[in-house]
Amino acid sequence: MSEDVVLKRLYWHSRRGMWELDLLLIPFLKHRYSELDDADKKAYQELIKEEDQDLFTWLMRREFPQEDSFRRIVKMIIDYAETTGNDQYRAL
């Protein structure tokens, strides 16, 4: 499967039912995903299969996932949002 097809599918699955999640996942996917190593790309792909409530809890730093690979990618997403001038994220 081509990288473009993979990215389009990931974009579709990264769009969630919660605006707060969209603000975090979509920019990260657009700007950082292509730079990740294969293990982190797989972790992102698996992460977005999780329930919105779990993602929200993790990405809002209320608690962190048990699984190391999820914890790592969640931290990357949060760090990206905090360091890119994402004012909408800071308002959350």
C-alpha cells in the first residue's frame, strides 16, 4: 500500500467524535507522522484504534496508558501540541 493511501486512511481514522482529539491528532499526523520510525508509526496506528474516552483521558494528561508504546506516542503528541504554538490546545 502506498504511503499516500496509508496517510489518507490514518487521517480518516484520526478524525474523532471529539473536537479536542481532532486538535491534537490531525496536526500531529500531518506534521510529524512521516518523521516517525516504524515502531512509532505502528504505535500511532494502534493508538487511534482506541476508544475516544481513553484517548481523551491520555491526551489531556489525566492518566497515561499502561502500554509503553502508547505512553511514548501519547507523549510525542502532547509535546508536539505544546511546542508548536497550538493555541487551541493550550485553551483545553
